[in-house]
Amino acid sequence: MAHFIDRRLNGKNKSAVNRQRFIRRYKQQIKKAVSDAISKRSVTDISSGESVTVPGKDISEPFFHQGKGGRRQIIHPGNDQFSPGDRIKRPQGGAGGSGQGDAGTDGEGSDDFVFSISKDEYLDLLFEDLELPNLKKNQLDKLVQYKNVRAGYRSEGVPSNIDIVRSLRGSLARRVAMTAGKKAKLRELEQQLAALEHEPVPDQQQRRLLCAEIAELKQRIAAVPFIDSFDLRFRNFQKRPEPTSKAVMFCLMDVSGSMDQATKDMAKRFYILLYLFLSRSYKNVEVVYIRHHTQAKEVDEQEFFYSQETGGTIVSSALKMMYDIVLERYNPAEWNIYAAQASDGDNWTDDSAPCAELMANKLLPLVRYYAYIEITPRAHQSLWQEYEKLLPAFDNFAIQHITDVSDIYPVFRELFKKQAA
């Protein structure tokens, strides 16, 4: 087997560079592990890091080894079980995992690779390729994003940003400035030497002095380096704020008696994902929290996630409150308005049709995007059926169904996936 040894000196941040290279190289496996791990996390630790498990076979590396050339017949001593042409059966057990039953006597395997990622890496992988749909620049205010732009040159930087043309131009200017006087003096001495050579009887003493002075000047000119660290110029970049439109997200959650604790936990997981996505991807996006049972109430973040209030179900109360808040505080001509509603679909029968009417006539014409998530393992109720009738007429309206914790992240990605340019 051939072994290759890298004897290059380690850089100052080689561990960090190697870590980022590993994440880029096995991004698909890590993203799959992250999406699988999110369903096992509790509501309170959704924003912390994660230890993801990558199958060992997915990170195996090719290696060089000495192959056996030609055809060979090898006799192994001590063989009393096999004859030429026999097929050797695969060893039983020892598959490198845990299971039930007795331990095997043969076979071998390897453990999966466990890789710990930080909170920032976890959230980057979690929300990659997601965006707020239909975001438009109504008014330049509030929502600020940053873009790297060229900002002249600097005398220090990383080698990848070096500007060769600008550096050579500086080198030429320096060499001209440092040698201009010497070259003028050199030309003057060479003219004196030429004039002396044309005399009938040249003065040898003066000729030797001129030749020595010319040789010294040429040596001093040649000693000026072609390029110096002083000449190097690096491209400079800075982050320039690019204001975009103002945006507000309405979070409407059903807290009625039909929403049991497991259903509320799934709704909270979805809204926490939404909050982390907004706070990480955008600056200064306002979030309005509305809880409802028979009556709707605007609450703060703490009460939205942890209040124990419950009751009957009248969904239209939350829709009316959202509409009133939009008219009072968020002018649709200036704001990008978004909404996400989570419910188990169990609504007062006579209230579902008015909800659809409110959506069609008042809310959907105002919002950029409205997402309705029904969290229930049962058949769809009247609210889903009324909302389903609105889908052909409004392309800014989406409904999704969640039956289990494992459905939350795929549904979230489906609702907020990045649109094609």
C-alpha cells in the first residue's frame, strides 16, 4: 500500500478551514441528518447546536494500494474446508450496529461517524435555500440586507485579493522614482566617457574614475528590487447596506380545547422555526402574535408560546383582528404582509364559510403570502374544505397538512422554498 504524507506546515486556522471543507464536501449527508434530527429536538433547544450522525460508508475515501497483476493460484496452508471453485459464504452478524439476539462469532463492521455542528452552522443548513415568497420593494425602509461591494484598494490583505495590475503599476512608479536621478547621472557620465574616448590622447586617470563611477551607479540601479511588499495592493471589499421593503409576519394560532398538548407543541415547533428563519435571514421584520379560541387576542412572544388559556373555536375572530391591525398599523402600499395560521381544523360549523369569505374579500388581496397549516391525524374538517376552494383563485395562498412531528420541517421548507428567478 502506498502512503502519501503531507508535510506542509499547518496554517493558523487550518482546523476551521478543514471543518468548512468537510461540511461542503458532505453537505447532502449532513443536511439529511439535520432534517432527521429536528423532529427529535424539544421546543426549548431548537436554536442550539446538534450532533449529527453520518453513515461511515458515505465518508469513505479512495486509497492507493498495490494490486495483484496477472492470474495467480495461491495455496494457503492449513485449509481443510474448501476446494477450488467453492464459494465462501458471507459472514453472519457483525454488521456494525446494535440489535437484539446473541452476539456473532465472526464478521466485522464500523460505527457511524458523529459530527458536532455549532448553532450557526445548524441554522445555516436548516434555512438554506429558503426565502419569503413574493417579497417586493414597496418602500425602502426597515428591512436591511448587506451586499459586498468593491471599495478601492488597501496595502494589506489576503493573497486571493491581490490586484496584479495595480501592484505592478506601483512597482513601476517606485522604480522610476528611485532610479530616475541615478539614470540621468549615468547618462551624463556615459556622455563624458564617450567624449573622453574621442580625444586624441585620453586621460587614463579620468577614464578610470568615470568607469568606476558608472559601474557603481549601474550596481545601485540594479539593486532596486523589481517588486517590493510596499508595492502590493489588495482589492478592498466592504458591506454596503441595501434597504429593501418593510415586512410584517402575522402568526395566528388556535388554542381552543380541541388542540391537545401534542398538537400545540407541533404548532409551537412550526412557529419557532418560522421565528428563527425570519430573525436569521432578515433584519427588523416585525412579528405580530395572535392567539384565539372563541375570542382573538394580540399577545407578546412569551404569552403566545407559554400561555395556558383555552376555550371553544371561532377562527373568524382571529382573521377579523388581523384585518383590523393591518388597516390600523400596516399600510399594504408600504408593507409586505405575511401570515401563517396553525390549527387542528376543528371550527364551529357556521363559522367556516365566513372565514373563507373574509380571506377572499379582505385578507388575501392585501397579503403577499398566506400559509395555513392543519395539524391533525384525522380527516380534514370544514375549515380545510372551505380554504381549499380558494386555492385556484389565489396563488399567494397555500395550505399544508401535518400529522406528525416529522412532517414539520418538510412542510416548512415546502412553504418557504426559494422561488425560481
